[in-house]
Amino acid sequence: MGMCRDNDSKAIALGHPSYVWRFGQDRRLALIRHYTDLEQARILDIGCGLGMYVKRLSEFSDEVYGVDVDPAKVAEAQKHFADIREAPAEELPFSDAYFDMVLLHEVLEHVTDDYQAVKEAYRVTKAGGRLVIFVPNRLYPFETHGVYWRGRYRFGNIPLVGYLPAVLRSRLCPHVRAYTARGLRQLFDGLSSHIVVHTQIYPGYDNVAYRHPRLAKWTRRITYCLENTPFRVFGLSHLLVVEKARPQ
């Protein structure tokens, strides 16, 4: 599909999350807190990057761990946090049933094997513990990870890519997945668990707020109201919270 600069290639393969904590992250943290008990829980952030969520989750617990596949990010995060390790999501360096809560925040779309990554996250979660997953929604009107087009990778929000047949979308976006509600739930087939909540959420509009605060305010107000209606299915990301079943 053409060659990209080295830093672009890494962003394409591993994702390129925001490194600044803004309104959108605050809102997602509030959702995590709503559906999980973080107080003194043993927590794992899979795909932790530089440790942005590790830092904020550490406000609630002294046992927050992170793993990431990018050696450079791991090395930088280790300067600030004690429990950061380099490892792929598909092969976690922890024993069974070790964590009370496992977070996969916009990570599954980038891993090599998303089913194996979920299976590993489930393995290291205690019975009665919860997995919190955010992933891109196939029904969101824009592809936020960019596309390959005419031999080169093009960043930006590209409209309606998710509505294409899967074979066409995969040619434009071989670097990243987007999930239907059914496809996301199927990752838990065969795993003894139950869904606490599965919904869709709209963006934080942080870039809009930087340039046009009033526009962002009204856009947030309108679209966050839509989250309480059937129109939530067009939100930016799925939020799936799954509780691992206790032994019978």
C-alpha cells in the first residue's frame, strides 16, 4: 500500500493516543468509576502507553499495573510508575485471577489477535472482577484512524468508511478494526461471564473545544443526550463492561 515514515508506521500499527488528559478522558474515567469499584482494587491497564490512565487510576489504588508492546513507551512510563511491563496483550506476564479490574482502552482494534487478547484479559481477572473495554464503533460516521488510498496512508476523519462492506473497509483500513455490537460480544464466546453494560458513547470533542468552545459545549450537550436514545448506536466508541462469573 506504499511506504510511510517510521513514526507514521508506528502510529498506524500501534495507535497514536492523545498524550494530554482532557475532557474526553475525564468523562471516560467517570464511566469506569461508575461501573467498577476502583478503591484499593488491583488494576491492570493493557496497552497503557505512557501511563496516562495508570496515573489517574493510581488516585484510587496503590496497585495499578500497566503493559504495552511498544518498548519506547514502556521505558518512558517506567520512569514514573513502578509496575509497567513490556508485553503483548495476547501474552500477559501475570498469573491467573490476579486483578480485580482490567482495562482495555482503545487497544483491541490494534492487537494482532483480538480474541486471544480478550481471553488473556479474562484469564488474569478474578472471579467477580470486571473487564472494561472501549473500542471503535463500526457505525460511527467517521473513520478516525485514517485510510490507505492510492498508495499512501492518509490521516484524518474519513466519512462513511465503516458503512462499506467488510472486504472494502479492510482494504482501506487494514491497520485497525472497528466493531459492530455483535462482533464485540462474540469475543467473549465460550468465556463464563455476563455483561454489566454495553453501550456506545460520543466523543469528547476536545479539539473542537480548543478552537470553538461554545460549539463544543452545544455539540456535547446534544450528542450526550443522544446516548440515552436509540441514536447512541452511532457513537464513537463501544463501552463494554463484563463481569467474570464466579464458580458455581
